Amino acid sequence: MNTLQIYTALRGLIPAENAASWDNEGVMCLPDPDREIKRALVALDITDTVVNHAVREGYDIIVSHHPVIFKPLRRIDSPKLVSMIRAGISALSFHTSLDCADGGTADTLARLLKLINTEKLYDEGIPCGRVGKLENPLYFNELTNLVTAVTDAATLEVINAQSKRRYERIAVCPGDGKSLYRAALESGADAYICGAMQYNDLCNASERDMTVITAGHYATERPVCDVLARYLRKIGTVNNKLTVECDIHESNPVVNLSQEEKPQ
């Protein structure tokens, strides 16, 4: 399979019509359209580290969540783009379309939290969030333990924590949660779990008696890399034989430094 064949197959699972109008996603880099893809690398972001790894280890394509090109380019002078072109490595990015897709970024976080009876939450017409119920309501400490466990978040930022409250209806938005905050409020959620929120919105949520838990942009979106890898392996399996090897590379992991570990 070549890059465009893989892109077409992925688009069957991640519809382009779900992408936000302001977004830039799809085929990011195509130095050799006819190159046979045997090794694919999945990452949340196409960073210098990811590109260097792909070049060094001989990958043919990088598939990411965040676009490696977001704004129009006047010239190609980015070292990582030059390295990809020289090595003949293609790049595909699926951003807001993957956030919204059935089984995509939002559904993945909802599934990991074991939400049931989920409904879509919309921002400007695109379903980039989810709201559902915990089968067994949780106290606040139990809920934060669950969020940490499924996202491997380095740290949590919380507002309006209520230790004696039983949390049942949960809204989620992986990544930046500010655009979906109003929809989460209107959904009647007890708690809103997202990657990041603006301070003013956090204060407003507290006044509206909604608990907000932010677990970090990277931590809440990183699980979708496993979905992309699974899609690629499915697409690359022909006659029960895996023809496209796929690996995941950690692009921007966020770590939590204890007081003793902080740089002096």
C-alpha cells in the first residue's frame, strides 16, 4: 500500500466532514506518493524527536493526531520537514476529525472512564465531546484516582471538589476543553474532565456547582494513538498477513517532578 491508499482507508474510519472549519489536517507531507509503506510510526505530535526516530529506524510514514503543518508556509525551512522530505517519509494528521469520530479521541476517553449511555456534545456543529454516566457513582477521590489511572496524568488541576458528593454524570473533552465547556454545563454533568481550561471558566464552573478536572492536553489525548495504531494494523492486514508494521512513539510526554527532582 502507498500513502494515499492508507489515507483513503483511514478516511473511511475518520470522516473528513467532522473536521472543524479552522483546522488543517490530512496529507501533510508527500515526498513520494508511490512509495510502498511497510513501516508506520504513530505519534500525538510530529516533533523533532519523532522525526529523528523515524529517519533513524527507517519508517516510511508518520501518522499523527496534531497537524505538523497548521498555518500556510511561505517556505520550507523547518529542519524536521526537510528531514522527512529527504528521507521520503510521508505524514498524515487527523486532528478534529479524529476528536469527533466514532471511536476517536473523545470516545476513547469516555470508554477508558467506563461511561455508559454516552451522548455527543457539540461545539459549532461538530461532536468533539461526550457525556455519559458512570455505572457505579464515585466519590471525588475515587473519580480522580480513575482519571489518573486511565490517562497516566502527571498532575490534575481541580476546581469545586466535593469530597462527599457522588459523581455520576460525567462530560469529557480530551485536549483543550474551553470550547466545549458551555455544552458540558448544559448537559447537566456533575463533573467535566478535559485537558485544560481557562481560569475564568474554571471559576464560572465552580459558581455553577460543576466540578472540573483537567488532566493535561497530552495525557487526555495520548490514548488515541493506540486507536490510530489499531486502525493502521487493520488496514495493513491483507489475507491475514500483516503488511504494515506499526509502532507508537511518545512525542511530548509530560512528567511530574517531585520537589527533590526539580532542577536547581
